[in-house]
Amino acid sequence: MPLPSTETGGSKPEQVTTIIKKQPEVAQKVPGVQEKPLIDVLVNRDPDDPDSAIQKLLNPTPEAGEKSDFTSQKKAEEQYLVDTQGKYKGELDIRYADPSTKADYLQGQVTGYVEGVIGKASEKKSQEDDVKFSHEDTLIELSGQKFDQKTSGIVLAKAQERISVLFNSEYGSKSPEKQRMVAEQTKQYLELFSKAQTEGSLSNDISAGMVIRLVDENIGKLAYQDRKATENWLGDHGVRHIVGHNIDVSMKLADELERNGQKVSAVDRLMMHQIMIEHDMGYATDVVSKPINQGGFGADGGHNVLAAKSFREQAEDTTSPVGQVFSSEQAAIVHEGILHHDSRAVKFNLGDESPQAKKENVLSAIHVADNTHAFEKKLPEILYNHPDTLRIMRLMKTAGETGDDTSIVALRGQLISGIDKNSAFSDDDKTALKLAANMISKGSYERTVPRICGNKPEFEIDNKGVLTIDVTESAIHREVVGVFAQGQNEQLQKFLGDIAGIKNVDLRNVDSVISPEGTVVVKMRTGEGRDIEKTDYQMKIDELIKNSDFSSFVIEDADLAADQALLQKQAESSQDKSVQLEKVEAVKKMRRLNMEVYQDSQKERERIPEKGPEQIV
Amino acid sequence: MDPEVYRKKIESDILKIIEEKLKNGQMDAVRAKEIARMLLDRLHPPLTLEQIYTIVPTLDDNFNELISVTLPVMQEHDEKVRMIVTSHAEELIKSGRLDESLQILKGATK
């Protein structure tokens, strides 16, 4: 960029002079009726908050009820804290009051992350050509223009550039799959926005600049949540969860309602998108992510209320995109959807166009979508995108059960080294994944492996509004849980509890259940009826568990583990424990040796390339 | 200088102009709202100082009445740039790199 003129003291001083000369002398007049409310706004403005005054200039005399004060939403959050007091023992109240859960703070973190990635990309790109990912130029270009058919194309094109940098580049995350998902979601979001304007649910006066800001913020929230989710071992709450499952399923349920003749307006669908984008923001807050990343569990409890608080504060700020775009009624529905996103309440209304019925349909779709993301696509990123983690977890199980702390440390190192060598990851991916790798422990498999149970459920709503969910056991489920000596279909049991409120179902004798309210039926195909086809992920896992060296190790280790358990039990009831305990120690030693033999075979394969490494990276 | 404080100062200065002109009957409500919408689009937080200096010269493109706010900002920015360039050129002259010094000064006046 050329430096500005040093001779003239400005980039357009001559133009300035001309313009000033052209300014006509305007005689002083008395302000009209239209101007009076604006003058009142300016006279009474808060000198420290010019943004609010600017906002009020656009709407100086709002009609009663046009923008609520969100008092009832704040009360709903406080009620949530009261209702969960016993469960979280006051810890949630502390997190809720923490300054890091304020919308401004959280949005600052989102912006900081996005600007960091965009900044690196712009720096590199500007060396090659004049590509800029900042939207300032576009905002200037679109200034004063409304969001309409003409400007929506520019907004989408700019958003797609940003998505490619954040989700599929060396600077942010390197994932064509995530880029595709967010790009498609953003396109759909903008189409729904336009349609909602046509239907009269959103204002036609919204500026193109405001929509760019809204879409940028949404994309930023997705990128930041995805980054934070990659850092830990919780079930995914990044793009795979938010877009790949939750938004996708919400839209399918909306399609099912429409197939049954129930109108779902564009703004209803748009609100579903917005609820899902916001619903897990609580996980990304410092008060949740920091303790979770240090290996603690439980700090995520009640994350709903933190996300709801953040959204409410955005909606209260009349200068924010969310505050600008959504009416107070729409914002209230989004808030309720976020606050109770994991509720089991499901009631799909057909042939009822009342606002209450439409709201129940939106919220029911949210609950169903969130509660049905339970299987392999909900796996933590480290396990989903770096399948060798499964092998390391199995070795760690043996190391843990035989008290071999040295091997645990070494295996952790192997995992980190594998991530470093994996060219499918960007530097930022590696940084996040290594944080997760550092937290791998002998028991990491317990909560994660059971999720390798099924893939995407299927949904159908009948002409009475009853939802049927079809779940099929995945082709490799039994083999995978067998590797870890776990019970079959544990995750399916949990799934039935979350979605239908039914626990302890004997899946050997039951192939469908109905919720107590009669609104949800779950059909299960397990055992003989399980899937035959494998997903890409399942094929990778299948390759790993069928590896001859690995399966030999697992079979031998499983036998020895059974012996160890039996001897330990005998030692507990034996009078002369020392002999039994010596035997236990001998078995542990054999298990460690078995593991060493397996690892040596792997090293040998890596040393002799023609034999090929059998581990999956 | 804190960019957010600076951004708000610019907004406040513009609001003063709008207030004065509305009171004097030199601006109508439609014009005031157009300026407000333009400010919401362009001067929204967060902005870096560099972004502020890029955006401010465009604020008066369609609103001549804002020149008394935008011009001092542009002049202040130019003065800062001039000082940096001059200082750098002097350093180069002192170290005998006259050609490079001339190049920089030429570049600055382009």
C-alpha cells in the first residue's frame, strides 16, 4: 500500500477544499416534528456509550413491547440455577457469575481467535497476491445498502472466503469436511434469511453490513467452539456436532413436519440454526474449558445456562447483529432453545398454526437433534480424526491395569509424536490435539469407546405427530467393545434414557421402545439386524483391530487380564494372600512382556518400510 | 492510544455534529438516520487503529457535513506517517544510504 502524501497532509485535501466551498449557506430553521425525538436521543445520550445513541437514532420511539428488557429470560436462567442447585452444589452459580461468561468477554475471545487465523492467512496471501480476508472493504462497499437479492451474493462470497481460511487451511483447521459443512450451513442460513424477509418475519430494512457481521460472528463462534472442542476428551461439541448432526437433524425434522402438512416458516428454521450455533458456547467459556482441559470432569455441568446468558446479553445489546436482527419474541424462543437444549420434552404439533404450536415444534426439534447425537460422529476429535488413538488407548489400558506408569508416559509420547507427524493436520490442529493427547489416561477408553456403536439415526414423523427414530448397531461395534472388554450397546442404553426416558432395557429381547408420553418411538436393529456397510471411520477402525499383530496382542492380553482378575479375587478371600499376590504380579509381568513384544513388532515394521507399518496414522 | 476509546471519540464527535445540525434545522431526520446506519455498518467494534485510519476517510464520502471530524483524523494519521518516514530517511542518510533514503521519500509522496 503506498504511503499517504506527506506534502498535502491528507489523501484528498483538494477534494475537501472543493467540497467545503460547495457547501451552501444553510439558514437556521426550527426543527420539525420528525427531528424532535432524535434531538431528545442526542441530548440525553450517555457520553461513554455513543453506540447506543447511534442505534436509538434509527428507532427513536420504539413501540411498546418492540424490544423487551429480557427480564423474563434472566429469571429463567436464575430458575435454572435454582433447579440444578442440588446437582451442581453451587459450583454452577460461581461459573455463571464469573466475568469470563459475559457475552462481551466471550465474543472477544471468538474475535481474537478468528483475527489470529485471518491475520496469518492475510499476511501470507498478501505476499502472493492482493487477497484480503478482512471485511472492512466490503462493509465500505456495501455501506447504506440493504440486504437483498443483489447484496446477498456478495455476503455469501465473502463468508465462503472466510470459511475456507478458518476450516480448511494451514492457518486454522485443515478439514475439507468441516469446510463443506459450514459452507453449506451458511448458504442455507442466508437463503432462510432472505425467505424470512419475504415472509415478513424479518425486517426488509436490515443493512447488508449488519448481515455480514451476523454471519461473520456465527462462523467465528463455530470456529472457536470447534477449536476448543478439539482440545479435550469430551464428546464432540464442534462443527461435527453443531452443524453435521444438530442443524442437519433439525432441518430433517422440519421437513418431516412439512411432509405432514404442518407449516414451518423460514424464520423458525433460521432460529433452529441460531439456537444450535449458540447452544454449546458454554463449553467454550474459560470456567468450563480450563478445568476440563486439566483432566477434570463436571465443570461442563449446566453449560446450557452459560450459553443462554451469553446469547441474552447479545440480544440485549441493540447494536449487536443478534440484537438488531431478531425481534424480542424470536430472541426469546432462541434463548429458551439454548437454555433447555438437552430437555427430553418432545411434542410435534400438526395442523396447528398457532405461535405456541410452532414454538413447541422448534423446541422439540432442538431437543431431539441434540439428544440423538450419541454415536461415532460425537467422538472426541482426537479419536475421530486420529484413529491411532484407539490403539494407544488399548495399550494404556494394559499399562494401567499392570501398574506400568513408565509405559503410560511413553505411550502418551507416542501419541503426541504421531499427531506431530500427521500431515493431515494444520499447526493449529496439532496444538489443540496435543493438549488432548497430554490428558490421555489408562481409563480414557471407558467413556469414549462405547460411542463406536452406531452411526446416524433415521427420523420419521407420522400423521399423528409421533416421532420414530431408527437406530442401527454399527458393523464393528461388537468387535471394538470386545477389544476393550466392554459390554455391548452401553451407549444405546444411555441413548434410550436421554431420548425416551427409559432405562435398563434388555436389548436382547426388545427391539423398540416408546416414551412414557407416547410422542417418541425408538426402533433398534442390533445383533443380526446390525449394519453390514461400514463408514469411512469404521473402515479405519476395522483395519486397526484386524491387524494381525494387534489382534494377537489383544487376544493374549484379554486371557491374561481374566487370569489376573481371578487371582486378585482369590487373593482377597485367601488367608495366605502373599502366594496369590505373587501370582498376580507374575501375570502382570506377562502382560507387560506381551505388550513389549507387540510394540517391538511395530518398531520392526517401521524400521523395514517394505513390510509396512501396521499402525494407522 | 486505545482504539476503542478513539473509535468512540470519533462517533461522539459525529453525534455532536448531528445534534447541532438537527437543532439548527440544517439536517432532517432522514439524513441523520442515514448517517447512523452508515456508522453502524462501518464503525462497529472491535476495530484496530489501522482499520480506523482506513475507514474514517470514507465516512464523508456521501456525508460532507462530517468532514470536520474526518479531516483532523486523516491529518493526524498523515503526520504520524510523515514523522516515521522522515525519521527512517534520516537514519539512512546518516548511515550513508542516500539512494535508499530517496526511494523511501519518493514512495511516501506517491
